[in-house]
Amino acid sequence: MTPDELKTYAQNLGFDEVRIAGPSPKTWGRFSEWLKNGFHGEMRYLADRAEERRSASRLLESARSVIVAAKRYTAVDPPSPPSLNEALTPAVSRYAWGDDYHDVVAGGLKKIAAYIEDQSGGRSQARWCVDTAPILEKDFAAQSGVGWVGKHTNILNRRLGNWFFLGVVITTLDLKPDAPASNHCGSCTRCLDACPTRAFPAPYVLDARRCISYLTIELKGPIPREFRKAIGRRIFGCDDCLQACPWNRFAIPAQEAGFFPRPWLQTDDLIQLMRITEEQFRIQFKGSPIKRAKRRGLLRNAAVALGNSRDPRAVPVLVEKLDDAEPLIRGHAAWALGEIGGDQARKALTLGLEKEKDGWVQDEIQEALLP
């Protein structure tokens, strides 16, 4: 089996770019330094399995090659829901508009791994990974020439822009590596300038603790007050640095049906989302990346977005959430009521403070009641 035969097979499965790298990452030292600086925040799984990322052979003994496959996911923008106004329209990162990419991309990767083992008569082994295994996918993507690392720390491709997922297949098959791509960012800083929370302390360095994607997805506790206003109406992720990249002008919409926007993006507004029950959440977001945030995280984010809307029509649902079973939701609902203000909001906050038992929520209510 030649590299070209393997690439043709993978491209026929729907992958847009397929390239080959050696088994050793080049940037493990930089990754280790990034962890030492604490830029990973509460994503402890990155630090706990850092050593495993030193080499692909940590995941597959005698690994000789890493096959990197890219699959574009950008879809045509869905119509906005019939919200009371634009400020009540939830903003969701493009990658989460459709089905969970782990499931969509994994299907093709499994077939590539099976193809390698079948074509080699079982003499070669293969293991596939999306982004749940400890491997530096972006490193191998840059090594293989799938693209180069942009200043926003994501992989860029001249044909696909930055709207694509990465998957890898590690194999004991010895394949000739492809040449890396050149960096084509030049002096451009549009991605860095676009970040609402200034999450890039330097080009090619992301402080995840300031990133809206981290704050709305990975962070499990309260969103720091200093970042809440910058979140705007984003309830799951942020695309600002990706959207700003001029290389996206060459990207074409994905054809994968699994990445098309789900119906709720065209019908639900923030007020409706705030009223979702645990059971409704499980049903509506089954098979969606949004399930990662859980109901408590999604409603935390929606409460912040409603506070940023300053729309008094959001007050009734926020008052309801002062009685939610989740302290995380109650506290952010209190903050949102404080942002919107008005007699109804202050009365509800005052009553809520009298019965609230959680110390952190009490602090949020007291802060919201300040003039």
C-alpha cells in the first residue's frame, strides 16, 4: 500500500486533506511550558496526561507514522430565530451547530485504521484518535503539511481556512512523511485583535483562562465577573478569532449533513433556553457537542447573555431561575437581574437574598443589589 493509495481511500471517505507525519511531535517542549504557565486553567486532563503526548508510540507501540485527516465543517448560516430582538438570539460556535464532531469524524478514521490492517494482512496495526486521546494533533498537522499554526493557535489551510476538524490515525506502517506547510500569516494580527477578552498574551500563545470558549464550555464553576460583559450573547464557544482570519475567504461550505445547523438554532431564543428542563436538555442536545456544557453550564451562559441584553422582557424568566435547584444558575441569574435593573428585578433579588442559603449565591445577589 502506497501513501497515495491511502490518501485516495481517505479522501473518498469525505476527508478534505490527508497528509502523513512522523511519530514524534516537535512542540512538546512548548506545550509543557504552556502548562507550567497555567494557561490550561481547569483543564487538568491536559496536564495529567502530558507525558503521553511526547510520542505517538505512547499510544501505539512501535508507531512509525501518523496520518492526519482534515474535514471541513463550516455550514451555511441558519436563519435567526424569531427573537424579540437580536440581543436575545443565542450565539453558538459553528462547530457545535450540528452533530458531535467526535462521532462524525470517528466513522471515517475507523475505516482508515481498518483499511491499513486489512491491506497489510494484519502485519501493521493502527489506532485512530479525534481529540480525546493524549496526542498533539496540531503539531502533527503542521508537520504533515495539512496546514500551519496560525497566531490564534489553530491550524490554517490555504484552501480550507480554519473551519475544519482534525483526526489522526497512528500506525506501525512505515510511510514517507509529507513536507510541512509554510507559514502564511505574515504581519496580519486580525485574529489577535478580534479577541473580546484579550486571551492571547502573545502571537501563537493562548491563555485559555481568558478564552470565551473555555469560559462557556470547559469552566465548570462561575464565570469570573470581569469577563461576563465581554461574553455578549455567546452561550457556547466563540468564533471571533477564527472568523477574523482572511484565509477563510477561500473556504467553501461543508457537504457533511451531520454538520448542518440543528433546528433549535432557528427557533429558540435565550428566554426559551432558560426554561429548559433537565429532561428537555437531554433530548434536545443528544448527539450535540453542547451536551458537554450540561444544563447547568448552558443556563449559566444563557443567564449571562440575558444580562448583557439589558432587555426587561428577560426579567420574569431570570426571576424564576432564582429558585433553580442549581446554585450556579441562581447566582448568574442574580447577576443578570442586576445588569437589567428595574423595580421588579430589585424586588426579586431582595426576596431571593432572604431565602438563599448558598454563600456564593448570596454574594452574587448582594453585588447585584448595589447601586
